[in-house]
Amino acid sequence: MAGMARRNVGNVGMESDAYGNGGDGDPYGNAPYSNGTYGTGPDGGAPSVQGHRHGSPRGRRTATATAAGVLAIAALAAGCGPQDPAADALKQPTAPAPATTATTAPAAPSPTEDGKADATTPTPTPTPTPTSTEPPTAPPSASPTPAPRPSTASPQPEVLMRTGSEGPRVRELQARLRQIGHFGRNPTGYYGTVTAEAVRSFQVKRGTEGTGSTDAATWQKLRAMTRTPTADELNPPTERPVAKPDERCLTGRVLCISKKSRTLAWMIDGRVVSAMDVRFGSEYTPTREGEFKVFWKSRDHVSTLYDTPMPYALFFSGGQAVHYSADFAANGYAGASHGCVNVRDKKKVAALFDQVKNGDKVVIYW
């Protein structure tokens, strides 16, 4: 039993020895007093020699002295000094002095600009300037913003006539241009490329923009430079002199058409009722020559072969007819028909359409 008790005490000392085995709590690791030589007693009292729990008084004094020496050596090794209450008190920080309610004496006066102290006038404490969070306001402009100037660009003049226009006023325009040498043919009443070029020529010669369209300013200037056209100037019999009629044209009601003079004369019993300029087909689509009769009238005809308008058409041979041509009115003899007899004066061919009857004779010759 005694042997078992000694082994148990030894085991306890080995597990709880602060200097044994160099455990995690040992700041030096592998302490010099290992293996439980000075283990703690089972009741937590003073250390005892292993295996001598109840020793003699001398043995207890010897053990006590030895333990005290060990503790002193350990304390020196750890760097800790003796605890002196007086010395510790000197090392404690001094507590701050309590605040006093006595009036603090005023600070010494600041020196003046000449370096001497001013004993009578204390230096005023500067007042802090409040900081504004508002953005700075821009100073008012010295001069007001000038009012916008009105536009100096002149308004575009009103256009009275342009390409595609037609009617009595176009006829008058053409007659007036012809008076001053800008239009080299009789009036047709249709505003085509020839008329536009004549107007452009007039505008450029007078120092204005050559638009080719007749605006109010161009029309006013042209009227100021010309006179009122006469009836013959507005509606001449033909631009070209009527050729001597073929013998077949001297009797009856005849559309007498001359390829040489490029004219059509509407004649009744040898008398010319009206005359007008005409053009014919090209060499690839020539207008037939000979004597024919009108067999069909179509006021608003449109060619199904060429998809071309043929107003006031008087058919005399297959698909060939006498009719009004807007292209002829616009471009003159620069073009050609597909075999028909084109008339460029719409007013005259319209009157002719109303007078001619089916069965009337058509004579085409050189």
C-alpha cells in the first residue's frame, strides 16, 4: 500500500509541476527541476520531497529552506524584484490636481507694433469668422446681355412660275422675253427647259442669281423692261412660216402637214383656219407620209406601248396621231416622237381637237 501511495504522489507531482517537462506554461522550456523532484503535496501545501509525505521536523525545516532557495533562484531568473510598498508607491503615476474655481490671472499684455508692452489696452481676442456652406455668388455683370440682333438675311422671294407651269401668264412671260431677245420662238404657254434657260439668261445678265424660276423680283424687273404683248405676239399663227399647201389640201376639211416647214395648217376649202408648229418621228420611228383620214379621237389618251400621255389625240394611221406633247413644249426640236405628229401649243391643239371630225382628211408631205 505504501508503495502504491508513493507512486500516486509522484504522478501528481509530475502532472502539476510548474517547472517540470518544459510544458506550454514554462517560459524557459526544459526547466532544471524536472522529473517531479520537488512536486507539490497532494493537499496543495508546501512542496515535499518525493515519497516523504510525513517526514521529521528537521526534515521539514530542511525541505522548507531548500524550497525557499529554489523560489528565490526562480524569481531572479524571471527578472522580478522584491515587492517594496514604499518603492512601488514612488513608481505610481501622480493623480491630476483637482480643478480650482479661483479666477485665473489675465495673460500678460502683448507687445504693440513698436515693441513696447501696452499696460492699459488688452489684446482683443479675434472672433472666428463663420464658415458659409453656400456657394459664392457671382458678382453682377457690369453690362447687360445685349438683345439678339434681327437676321439681316433677306427672305426668299416668292416663286410665281417654274418648270412645269403652264397657262396665259407663262405665255406672257415668253412673249416679254422674246421682245428683249431671250426667247427665240413663239410663246407656247408651257414652262419647259427652254423657258427656264431663257429666264436664267435674263437673271444672270441683270446680276441676280440664275435660278431659272420666275420669282416676284424677276417678274417685276421683266415687266418694267418690256411692254404689254399684243394679241399676235401672244398667239402667233405659227412660229414658222406656213408652207405652200399641197394640192390635196385645197378642197374639203384637211389637216395639211408639211415635213419641210414643220407646220400643220388646219384648212377648210383652201383657207387656213389655224396653224401650229409640229415635229415628227425619228428615222427609226418615222411618221408616215400620204393621205389619210381621222378615224378616232381621244381627248385624254395615254400610249399603252410607251406609257406616255397623248392629250387631244386625232388618230389617222394605226397608232400614229396628231396630239399635244409636253416634251415638245419643253424641249423643242431637241427630241422626236415615236411616229406621231407632236404639237407644242396646247391651247391651239385643244381648239383643233374640238373642230376636227372623224372622216376629215390628213395629208402629210414634203
